[in-house]
Amino acid sequence: MRRTILAGFAAALAHAALAQTAALPATYTGPWRDAPPMAGWTFSGLGSPDYNHPDFDGLNDGAAKFDGTSDFISIDFDSPPETLSFWIKSYVMTSGGVFRVEQSLDGTNWLELVSYEPPPATATFQSFPLSYNARHVRFRYAEKITGNVGLDGIAISKNLHPVIAHHSLSNAWRSFSIAPSDLGRTYELYYTTNLVHTNWQMTYRMEGNGEPELELRDYSFEFPRYYQVRSFSTPPARKTALPRRPVSAWRR
């Protein structure tokens, strides 16, 4: 009995990188069931063998098999995220079954990103914006009726913080320079007049141009005004993205 308990405990440890977090950006493509996870990743209840004929992301290292209620993969990470992406497919899964993707600030209280009832029957790439304050993501087979779910190519991108190089005030013009600006990102300038009861309003938006500096401007005689800059990936036409939480605030 003691040997059985110890063996089970060792198996549990082999599928959870305990008390660690993943550094962003984080990507994993397999193998799944019989491979020790990287720091911050936990695999629980996954079926064996992995789906291999073929896998979903084209890298030929298998797709995770969720074959029972409460099977899950979770990722705990160390910094503000931007986007979660993955490949998903259902196998003979009937209506009534539920597979959920969730995010959390504390690893205890979870907010649903998407619920599949069921997931698509062909391998499909998915991408969702994450909360700036999220530090945990979980894929969970919430309720099985029949069939399995396959998952592959999980990736969490890192939120890139805009840096305010300098700011200036000339009459009623306030200028904020971002250095550098990145192609494929959008920069927005927000203001509020009360930091206690915050009501941030966007006053200027500009696409990154890859130049050494990008200037964001506001014209107002109102005083005081508190400012912050937000940045997010400019999405392709078929995808959506949300502005992130502020990382810089200035008072003029």
C-alpha cells in the first residue's frame, strides 16, 4: 500500500511544475500525457496516448487528450499577458458536453474566456485577449457526456509595456512621446481628472510606425489632468483585441 501511494504521488509530481510560474511568452506544443510539464504548467487527467494522426499545429509532437470530466491543463505565469492562442478539436462529442477556457487573477476565482458546447469537429485555431492582471489560464473539461477533446499549440504572449520617453506642456497642448513605437501595435492616450473615482477617457489614438518616437497629444485647459498610455496589438481583420490596463500615468 505504501509503495502504491508513493508511486501515485510521484506520478502527480511528474505532471505538475509545483510552486513555479512560466515566463512569458510561453508556448507548448507537446508531447502531453507522458511528458513532465515545464515550470508553471500543470497537466491533470489527460488520456493516453496523445492524438498523433496528425496533431493540430503541424509540429508532429502530439495533441493533448481530454477524455474525462475535470481533466485540465493550467498555466501560471509571472507577468502581464496579452493573448492566449491554441488549437482545439472535439472527437465524437455530443451536445450537452462542456469544455471551458478560463483566466484568473489569483488562481482561485475563474472568469470564463470561452465555453464550447461542443468544440469544433475539425482542428481550429483560436485566439483570445487576456486581462492585463491575469496570472493564470486553465483549459477544463467541465462536463463530459460522450467523446473527447483535443488541444494543441498553446501559446500566451507577453504584454509589451509602452515607455513614455518624455512629455511636455505648451499652452494647452500636452505631448507624450512613446519610444520606440512598434509596427502592429496601437497606442492610446487616456486622461482622468479624479484618481479616486477614476473615469478614464480616451483622447488620442495612433498606430505604431516603428520610428524612434511616437507623439500622443491632448489639448485642454482643464487642470489637473492625469494621463496614462495603453497599448495593444493591432488585430488582423478577422480577429479582435482589447486595450490593456495602463502601465504609465503622468500628472500635468
